Amino acid sequence: MVLGLKPVPESDKSCLADYCRIIYILRISARICGADVTDPNYRLNLVTYILFTFICNFFICTIYTMYRGVSNEGGYTVILQVICFVGPAVQGTVKLICFINYPETLRISQSFLHETYKQYEQREPHYVQALQQSIEVTRTFIRVIMYTYIAVVICLIGFPLVYYLIYKQRIFMMQFLLPGVDPYSSHGYLVLSCIQACSICFGGFGNFGSDMYVVIFIGNVSMIKNVLGCKLLDLNAQLDAGASRAEVVAAMRDIVRWHMEYLNMLTRMQLICFWIIVAMVGCSAVSILATMYCMLIGVWPAAPILLLFSFMNLYMYCGLGTMVDKANIECADVIYTQCHWYKLPVMEQRFILLMLRKAQNTSSLTVGSMLPLTVGTGLQLTKAVYSLVMLLMRE
């Protein structure tokens, strides 16, 4: 079942209702961007084509800005300032293309999560606790991302005004010029400032909506692992109560099936997010490099704002990868330590052994199949970027 856009009443406080509210906000944001791919009737529409047109125009004007900066000013610092904003644009474009290319995979994931919340909120309290914990983690991630995007957009748009009031000098929000528009005239400055403000707002909103997709689906991997732990606890209770062989077999089949659902969810996320992760980590690292260098040589006063945003992007995705890696480790621990496997019949013990072997070899999210997506990888990239910036400063 794929949810429609009907809002959930605020009086409903169930886990399913909380999940539906999150999905409702997600789909509203995606529909504004012409990318509500979880709608079973979704097709590329006028909004989508307009969005792609704007993206293409942005990259064309970016190339023009680089050319004009190098030819007129004779320096390459303009290229570095342009690269700082190209990173988020590339990230948003890659996320949009990946979501459009895998609509059915996203629908399967959403339907599975919806049915999980619907089914297990009616079960014992430990199931409800697992669902509530996942909802709170998802809400926290979304709030942090939302407040960060709002703060960055407001600071980038408002910084030129504050800078002008203090230093009486006009600067742009970003290095983005249009052919035929004179950036040194008052009229040209006003036109470019308005276009740049719109680009920043729309880019921030689009990236926020796409990040919600990633956070919701990857963030719920831990919930599936916790439900598996609850099922194993129920199996223990049945074994302690002297359940019949048929009841134990039925419970084991359900546990094996659920572990397969956990693995299937990971496989879908790896498929959808492969290029998204490459773009997010790679572009964030490049943006940090360019922004930090511009900040240290003093050519861009607003550089610290975008630097903090780039760090947020890098470590948010690395944090999600660490969350998945931790869930895989805990999944193996749960199977071995929480299950009274020694009380099971020999045949069912073999199923536990197969699950344990699979859990110990479950692949996590990676950066282009080269590096694990973890906070440790983020720290290594940060050190490498810092070393490269220091090398450039010596030149």
C-alpha cells in the first residue's frame, strides 16, 4: 500500500500515524520538485522538465562564470568559489536522477515500512518501543537537516546585506553570472542577486527533500534489526514455555523471513544510494577543499557558512553509514546472544547458524565500493583535505 497525500489527524499518536506524517511531508516536498516517485502513477511531468532545464542553465552559467572570471580577472580564485556551489548542485542532480531511475525500489521500501509500522504497533510493548525509537531518530535527523538548511540559506542570502552595511561594499551571494547582465551596474547587481537568492532557496529545498528520502529509508534499517531482536525474544519465551515443535518451526520461519527482509532492505538502499553516496562524499570533500582555501586567502568573506554546510553534508551521510554498519554488527550479536538457540531442535539450530554466517558477512554502505561509509572515513577525508589545503597555501 502506497500512502496518498491525505494528511494524518494530529490527534492520532500511533507509530503508524507518526510515520505517515513524515511520509506526507516527504511527498509534499517531492511533489513540489516534480519528483514524487513513490506515487504509483508518477510520470515525468512539466515540473520535472522545468527543474532539469533550470539545472542545465545553472551549469551553463557556471561555466560562463568561470570563463569570465579567468579571462577578465586573470586569476583562478573565481573557479574555486564557483566549485564551492557546484558541489551542492551536483549532489542534488545526482539524487534526483537516482530517485527517478529507481521509483519501484523506493515504492517497495515505503510499502514495506508502512506495513511494518501498521502490523507491529499492535503487538507487545517491546515491538512498540522499537518502532517509537526509530521514529524519534528519524525525526531528530530531519529536524537537524531542516534547521541546518534554513540557517545556511538565511545566512548566505543575508550576508551581502550585512557586509554592505558594515563595509559599504557590494558582494554577491555566490559566484554566478548571466550572459548579457553587467554585474558592476546597480540594475545588474539587483537582477543577479535576485536570481542567486532564488537559486539558493530552491537548491536548499530540493536537497532537503532528497535528503529526507535517504534518512527515512536508511534510518529505518536499525528498526528492522530491533524488530528481529523482538522476534527472537518471543521465540525464547515460547521455548521456555515448552511450545510444540510446530509452533517453534513457525516462529523460526518467521524469523528467517524477517532476516531476509532486513537483507533485502539493505540491498535496495545500496542500489539506490550508490551514486548518491559517491556524489555526496566526493562533492563535499571538494567543496570543503575549495571553501577552506578561499577562506584562508581571504577572497570570499562568506566562505565559513558554506564550509560548515559542507561538513554537515559529509558527516551526515557518514553518520548514516555508521548507523547501518552498527546495525549489521548488532544484528549478528542479537542472533547469537539473545536467541536461546541451544534449546532449539537440531534442524532449527542450523537455520540460526546460516543466519549468523550471513549476518557476519553482510555488506554495509560504501563510497564507490572503495571505502566504507563511516565517520572514520569522513575523518580520513577531512585530514586529507586539510593536508592538501596546507600544501596549496605553501605554493
